[in-house]
Amino acid sequence: MLIEDSAGDAAAITKAMVYGESLYNFNVTRKDSLAAGLGYLDNASVDVLLLDLNLPDAREMRAIDEIHGLFPEVPIVVISGYSDIDIVHQALHSGAQEFLIKGECSGIAIRQSIYQAIARKKIAQSYLHGDRL
């Protein structure tokens, strides 16, 4: 799932995700606001959430805090235009697993971040269920 209010940025991110070799066929559902994203998460299973931090109804850490508070099992990968190191640290401290900067990350980097988020989620689920790795 991608929460991104800019149609142009969403198209570029989606194209970068699906262009080239991939271990998975990505199904990307885009929502253009935090409220729309939360509504979708209420009714759907999502492997990974790609999140912009500059949304019309949420800025910076508010979006991460709300998503993580309501859906702690959904891994969050921030993909944002912010490049300030303090914002990056805040996002990671708030629960984002990765922080990618728009225009500076390749499709390979986006896919790698998604693969790693899925792997971490599977490991966490195994640990919570008492499974041995």
C-alpha cells in the first residue's frame, strides 16, 4: 500500500517498484490521505505500507504514530521528500523500518526495503507465535 498525495510521485514510485526483476509481483493500492489509508487498513491486509510524511491531513510523525498505534503489525517504509537527518531519526524512532528519500532512491532500493520489511514481519510473527527459526 502507498499513502501519497501527489499523483506524479505515486506514479514514479509505483513504476520504480515494478520495473525490473522482482521476487514478488507487487499489487500497489494508493490512497492520497492518512484518513483514506486508515480506512483501507481497517478492511484489508497489507504486507508493507509505503508512507509519505507530507500529507494533507498529517505531517511528519503524526502519520507514523497513528498508523503504528492502530496497526502495529504493518511495517512502515517512509518514502519522503524530507532529507533532514532529524526527521529521518524521528521517523525511525517512531516505528518506521526504513526511510527513503524521493528522487534519490532507485527501484532496487525500494524493492529491497519492501523485501526486508516483509522478512522482518515474518520473523516477528514467528517469534510471537513461539515458532523456531
